[in-house]
Amino acid sequence: MGEVTMKPRHALNDRARDLRNNATDAERLLWGHLRNSQIEGVKFRRQQSIEDYIVDFAAYSPKFVIELDGSQHADNLSYDEQRTACLQQNGFRVLRFWNNDIFENIEGVLAVIRQYCLESASPTPQPPPAGGGGE
């Protein structure tokens, strides 16, 4: 019998678990609305590692991530741009919200997320078949 090999753990898995166990207030509030596929049946995961980054929330179908930004992100624009570029190269769209948006306008944030879920779920219209010329 052949040797069974296990997929290696991602180097960031332990850090992601720590982040899940120590979520910010904004992350906990938004997670309460995202968990259990509450928005248009889309399954979200918290603190997921994608390449060298850990994203706050990820959906794999449709492929997008949600990032919550606190004041520290105002000083890290270059890092955020690199991170967004990497995620986009992996096929993800990035939605960003400020923490205060979560606290002050959670319904507006959820409406944006819901709209993206609906737009991404609708199939791309196909062109009509080429005419055969006869009836």
C-alpha cells in the first residue's frame, strides 16, 4: 500500500486561529450577520490565509474577501495595496469597510455585501445562437 501524505499546514494557520479567538468588536458584529450563510446563501469563513496574508472574511463562491480597517490602516496604504493586488491575482474581489461603518451603519454595509452576492451569483448572459437562416 502507498504512503499517505497529508497536505502541509499553511504557515499562517496558527496565527489565523489566534485572530479568530481574539476578534475585534467590529469583526464579531459583522460575523454575527455573515455566519451560517445568512446573506444570499454565501458561505463566509473568518480569518482565512490566502498566500502570505490573512483576510478577515473570505467567500470562495463567489470569490471575494471582506476586510475591516481600523485607524492603523491609514498608515499602511502601501501594504494594503500590495495585499489587494495579491488577492486580486488569486481571483478575489476585495471589499473594504472602516470599523466605524460596521458600528454606525451595519445595515448599509450588509446591503453592499448582499448586492455583491446577488451580482456575482447571477449568470453572465450568453449571446443568442448564430442564426441558421431557415425556418
